Amino acid sequence: MQIEQIEITNYRCFRHATFDNLPPMVVVVGANGTGKSTLFDVFTFLKEALTQNAAAAVARRGGFKELVSRSEDGPVGITVKFRESGGRLATYELRIALEGGRVSVAREVLRYRRGQYGRPWHFVDFSGGTGTAITNESVYGEQGVEEQRAEYKLDDPSVLAIKGLGQFREFQVVSEFRGLIENWHVSDFHIADARPSAEAGYAEHLSTRGDNVAQVARYLYENHRDRFDRVLESMRQRVPGVNDVEARPTEDGRLVLRFRDGSFKDPFIGRYVSDGTIKMFAYLVLLYDPKPHPLLAVEEPENQLYPELLAELAEEFRDYARRGGQVFVSTHSPDFLNGLTLDEIFWLVKRDGFSEVCRASDSDLLRNLVTEGDLPGALWKQGLFNGAGLK
């Protein structure tokens, strides 16, 4: 899945904002309070609304009045346009409202366009827990075939239709889209969680908090040795002195990470190495995952890392996106921005209390300066991103 556009309405500081023509790697910059974390929370909100329900996702954010933009009554809206695996343009539209004091899905639509001019099929079209879904999706795309629909009613109006219907085999398109969102990875990495020894067990993917990094490292070592070797080689290049990493089981059934420094005879246990070493290793374990997440979102990866490593880390994220996982990153680091192209950089500004979206490549000034040899990070540090030269 490649997201091409995200439209956000009445969601906290985004009264109406559109991220358009999104590339495989998207990097968002902006001053504190301009909405970078809110954008990432939109991804988390969608995933929580799907895996639980919209009412639970709203409650986790303090209730509907805390979620909806100031001076607005709603509904809160999120629209995602994306290219699915067959190359067709698809749109998922979600509207959440407060009806009779209860959170409800006011509108939910999943539609796919048939070719450039064909009328889109609404695979799901629901309001307040009641709606219709296509029953002949197996013939979607065939010439001269019209959609057939049936009515359905969900028990709870705050449950997403793609969750309820996506459990049934006959709704394959809906099920696939549901699976994409369920596999989004919005990182909430905490170094303190990655340090302690972990219970021995099986884990293929790094958790959002990074607390299973030892299990994932062992999984890569035992099942994808080529990937583990690439992680280790990157560690050798980026962290001076580190020439080996192992996830070793202990007698009481736990796993500990041990980092070997060529200057010392015995390895260091993970809780004794630097924050930067642990964080870099966890990021590499995440980025060399054999099965990239459809969407990977990471806030401020530069924290605790040496500035000279950040341009290389940007390339690691870009390589992840090339392998099939669209990447969203927020940053304050000029060094990270120096590893990017203008097409990959979006920045947020506050106007009249609400966030607006700008794209670096839309600025004639920035394009001309980069063409003359300036780096994006240097231009950001000089304050030249603040609306100068935008069309």
C-alpha cells in the first residue's frame, strides 16, 4: 500500500489539513506544537479504532471534546487515499461524531476506482452502524459488471465496518485493507524498556516500545542470518568499537543482549551500554525486518544518536520504504534533513491557532538554493522554510 493523500478534519490542531502527493518516505518538520505528534496520533487513532472501536480510541484521548478541534462540534474526519497492491486508487473515509452523548461512526466508506474513468465501487458504505457492502467483489474490474449490494447492521455503532465485515471470507478486499492498518507500526520506542533482560520467547517484529528487541534479534539470527549480519555490519560502521552483538539465554529462561567491544575481553550486557548504542541497534533490527510494515512511523529518531550518523540513518529509512513499507518520520535535526530530498520534506506551521501543511519542493526559493548546492538541513536551520517563496 502506498498512501498518496491524507486529509484530516477537526482533529485537534488540524481543523482542515491535507498531505498530498506523498512519496514513499515522508519527513515532517516544524516548531514545537505545530502538529507533528498529532499527525502520528492520527495513525495510532485509526489503528486503535479498528482493533478496538472508535469509542475506545476517543476515550484514550480524553473524550470527544478533547479530540475535536477548538470551536468545532465535529465530526472528526480522516480520509486516506492509497494505491493498493493491484495499482488501483482506493479511498477510505472515516467520520466520527458525538450522537446522543455517545461516540458513533457517522460515516465510513471504502471505495476503489475502476481504471481512470470508471465509477468507483463502494465496498463498504456505513453510517451509525448500518450500511451496505458489496457481495460480488470477486468480479470487481470485469467489463460490464455492476456491483451487487446487501444491507448489514453492526451491534455497536462505534465499531468500524471494516472490522466487522473484514472477519468474513467473502469480503476479501475489506479484509486485506483491515490487515494493512492492523500491521501499521507507530513507534513509541523507550530505551528503558529495551535495556532489561526479557523473557525468552518468540518475536518476529519489534514491538512499538522496543521491549522485545532481544527476542527479535535472536529470531533474525536463527531464521534470517543474512539480515542479522547486515544489522551487525551496520553497527560496526556506526558505533565505534562494537564488533559483535548476541542475544544470549540465561539459566532462568531470560534473554540478554551482549555487546562485544574489541578493546575488552568480555562483552557488555545491554543495560550497561550507551543510550545511543541501544537505540541504533533497535532501529536497525526494525529497519532490517524481512517483512516491512505497510506503514512505519517514527518520531524524532535523532534523540541520543551522534549527529554524523543521521544522514546515513535517513538512507536506512529510505531503503526500508523501497522494500515496501511507507515511512513517516518527524524530526528537528538539520543533520537528518541533510540526507533528504525536498520532495520528501513537509513542514507544519500554525496560523490562527491551527496547523497548515507546506511542502519544501513547492518553494521556488528552496528549490533554487538546493540546486545551487545548499543542503535542506542548513536551509531549515537558517529559518528559510518559514513560508518563503511558496506558490
